[in-house]
Amino acid sequence: MNGVAVSVFVFLFLLVTVLGFAAARWRRASSLDTLDEWGLGGRGFGTFIAWFLIGGDIYTAYTFIAVPATLYAGSVVGFFAVPYTIVVYPLIFLFLPRLWSVSHRHGYVTPADFVEGRYDSKPLALAVAVTGILATMPYIALQLVGMQVVLEVMGIGSSSDNWFVKDLPLFLAFAVLAAYTYSSGLRAPALIAFVKDTLIYLVIIVAVIYLPSQVGGWDSVFTAAKDSFASFNGDNADAIASGTAQGKGVIPPAAAHWAYASLALGSALALFMYPHSITGVLSTRSRRVIRQNAALLPAYSFLLGLLALLGFVAIAAGVKVENAQQAVPQLFEQEFPPWFAGVAFAAIVIGALVPAAIMSIAAANLWTRNIYRAFINPDATPKQEATQSKVISLVVKFGALVFVLALPNQFAINLQLLGGVWILQTLPAIVVGLYTRWFHRWALLAGWAVGFGYGTWLAYGVEVPGDPGSHFGGPLVLFPGTQTKVYIALIAFLLNLLVAVVLTLVFRTLKVDAGTDRTRASDYTVEAGDPGVEAEVDPHRPAHA
């Protein structure tokens, strides 16, 4: 351990801990004993706060670790994260204000609340809720993986043979996270996001200016990366030809263009289907705030592009690690002065705390509103709902911690691959439902089940290169009937849509009951403060709510 780096790291971690507990009194409500206050921050965040919160929610610690790691490892499609975060913002500019309006009108807290109100279907809402929880859990686990990587590079606990001592820093960090999330709800990550994003911007801007100058400039960086990949491809030509190893490169070859494009498009469609992304959006105070953020958030995409290039910088700097995820932390430790390395490590770890908090809150809200209240205690009071969410948020965090400590990190990465496949299958019910109720509720449920199952089966059949018989080895498979690889989630989504369309036609022909739509066309365009907005709430919500 370097004493200076660790001291700076600990100071900044303690700072955000204080902020996390202080958030309970920030923008204080009369009580945090309702989901609107604890789980959605009072639905009152403006453009400035929302920009930090939503950005901090999307650009996580694992993003900081994994995106440059893919380029360091030579993935020819590794840069897809940059275009997908550009594509996503025009999409959310269109549909998220409509979701905000109808949720504000009816008191919806989760996307599954909207689905139930729109389609009058508890089974379909349950499918959306369970999918959201399943997709979120490995996402939280990956935040822990990011924290683990940083702690290992710093040398904190990693040298001990005792498993408890080795992972004690991770236990402590997560205990603190659990405590201030329970105490302050969504206000905690919203306040901490200011520190997190400021540190990340500072670290990346300094890194892309300072680090290339240490290795001969950007020309030397790209030359070193290309030479390294060419050397690997030459030494492993037979293995690459036989498919037991993957070639490395800077630019995707023609054969990988559809893989690159489908990864970008599929990921963009899936990003704001995640419950934590929608939770951040529903915490805003108006439709206008959402649109302003859709215009401002691409600044993070610029940051992500710079961050990704640090994978090539690590190659040029001679960083040698067996686990590519350690490349950027190792680069920082090797090239930065100790005090600034401490700042960089703190930025990554704090970058894990913000999204982990929001994700656990979002998963807890899904459990409370769409499982606990829908099937276990329909007459739950607002205070009982809030208490249930607080407890479940602790359970979710603890489950993610056990998952990371008890199983190899590859399991979390594999499940996150499945998370993207799964969550995209909720898009027809949520996004299409914001514009039309043409789809039949049972057709949507069948389409979801087929897409969910088929996507899981496809992902299971992908082997890790060089490891015959393994599973969940990557996000790409051959599109049926072609020799072109595309993103698994997109294939499953297309099948989902096909099933939903065909069965809707069948059910409508057979006049199967489609249920009652509890929303009206005007609900999708209301703004905060419009007449009647506060008066109408979800009719299934208890009268005293």
C-alpha cells in the first residue's frame, strides 16, 4: 500500500459517507415514510441535480473499469458503448416525458405500476417487475467487482490469506452504503453524485491530457496498441482461424460491423428499461427537466469516449495485468503521483456507491409495489410500503455482496450479459404502451416469455473462446439463417415482437378480454402543476395514500 494514496482515498470516502447521512435532511420532507419521498426523492429534482443523478446512475464504476478494459483486451467491438450512449438520448427525449406524465398523474412509482394500469394485468406487471429485479441484481454485483478491482490494486486487504480480512474493506464500504441508503433513500445518491461526477470528470480530463504525454503522445498510443494487437494475432493465427481464440484489433473488420451496430442499438434500447434508470427519471419535477437532461447528458458520452481510450494508453504505458479489468487502476497507480492516484481510486469507488444505491432502491420499489402490495398485502399503508422497500434494499445489497464473494466474478459478468437480454424484453409493454394499447395483454406476456427464454438459451450456448463446454461466453451469436453475428438481446426482442403481434391478432379475432385501460390520452402529456394532476391517483392505491 502507498500511504499517501490510501489516505486521500479514505478522506474522500469519509466525505461522501457524511454526505450520505446528511442527505436525510437535504430538501427535507415532512417524512421519509412514503415511497414518493424515500424512493423517488420527493419527485422534486431539477435539471442540475437530475443531470448528476441520472448520469451517475448510468456511468457506473464498472463502466470506468470495463469499457477501457475491452479496448485494452483488443475487442474489435469494444468501443460500441460510446455510440449507444449517443443513440439513447434522442430516444428518451421522446418517450420518457410521456412515462413521467402518466406516472405523475396516477402515482406510479415503478414501470410495472404503469404496465398494470395500462393493461389491467397483474401477471404482465409481475413479469416486468421480476425481470427488472433479476436484471438489476448482477448490475449491483458488478459495482462491487469494480470496487474490488480498485482495492486489490491499492493493496488494501488483498495480501491477507484470511478471507474475512481480505474482504473487510469491501464489507465496511457496503455496510456504510446500506446504512445511508436506508436512512436517506434516493436523496443520498443524488447528493453524493455531485462529488462522484466532479471527481470522475477531473480524473479523466487530467488522465487524457497528462498520461499520453508520458508515453510519447496519442500517435504513440495508437501505434503501440496496433502493434500489440498485430503481434498477438500473428502469434495466435492458427487458434484464431480455428475459433479457439479471438483476434484483436482497433477497428471492427467488415465481418463485425453488424455485431458492432446491433450491440450499440440493442444496448441503447435496453438502457432506460432498467428500473434504476426509470427511478432517476421519475424523481424529476417536470417533463421539461427530462428533456433538458436528454440534451445535456451526451456530455457524459464525450467523457466515456475519452475514458475508453485509456485502455490503449495502458498498453502504451506497458501495463501488464492478467485481468484486463485491472488495467486502468494499475495505469493510475503506475503513472500518477500517489496523491492523485488516491483521488482516481476514490472516484471509481464512489462511482460504485451511487448506482448501487439507486439500483437497490429501484429493485426494492419493484418488490414493494408489484409483488408485496399486489399479492401479499393489498391494503399496505404508505408507511408500510416505505418500510418494506427500506428492508428489501438491504436484502438486495447483501445478496449482491454474497454473490460477489462466494462466486467467481465471471458469474456476475455472465449474469449482466443476461440482464441486458432480459430487460429489453420489457420494451414492448412499457415503451409501445406509452403510445398505443393495440397489443393484447396476454400477447405481450407470451412475447415476453418467448423472448426471455429464447434469449437465455442463445446466451447459454455461447462458449468462452478456448474453453469448450463453457457457457455465457459473449453477447453475440449468428443471426438465424445467416453467417452474420448480432447481439443476442436484439434477436430475442425481434422474436418477442413477432409473437406479440401474431397473438394480438389471434386474441382480437377471438375477442379475448383485453382488460380495462385505467389511463386516458391526456394523462401522457400533463405537466407538473396542470389542473387535476395531483387529484387523480392510481385507483388501486389505498385511499389514505
